[in-house]
Amino acid sequence: MNSYEVDASIYDKKIGTILLKNGVVYFEYDKEFKNSKLEISPLKLP
């Protein structure tokens, strides 16, 4: 089975990697992004 890997980014900074392998989706945060303390979750949902 094929696997696909995509880098996820925001504000031109890599935040992590999304991997689809054997029908399962994985996400891993980039180590540098985790240390940056940049919060990407919305403060208020509509």
C-alpha cells in the first residue's frame, strides 16, 4: 500500500508532518515549532 507525506505549515513556518500510511493518518509536530510557543488554536470559535 502507498504512503503519502505532507508538511503542514502556517505563517510560512513548518508546524509538522501529516502521514497517510496503510489507511491511517498520523500527525507529528515539528520539534522547532513545539519550542516556538506559537499558539495555532483559535481563542474563540464562532
